[in-house]
Amino acid sequence: MKAKEIRDLEDSELVKQIGVLRKEVFGLRFANATGELDNTAGVGRAKRELARALTVAHERELGTKRN
């Protein structure tokens, strides 16, 4: 999901998305630690997507808006 798509989400949807992404990152990290994960690049992608969502949430808390 791109930053623009995340910015278009409502506040409640953004909170849900952050929760889903946190669970996904946890699951991928756990699978990687136990050796079950074949594609380790997914961990980095999931972390970046979570960071994007958290950045948008933080921007909203501060009341700033980026293009």
C-alpha cells in the first residue's frame, strides 16, 4: 500500500490497518526465527509498510499534512 493510499484512509481504518500490519510483521518475524519463512524479503516490506502507516498516524496527531 502506498503512502497516498494510506493517507486516504479514515482514522478508524488507519488504526485497524496498523493493527493488521503489526500482526503481519510479528508473524513474519516469528516464522523467520523458526526457519519456516522462505521469502525473507517480505519481512522488510511489511516493516516499511507499517512504518508508512505509523508516519501518517503521527502526522495526523501533529496536525500536519504532506502532499
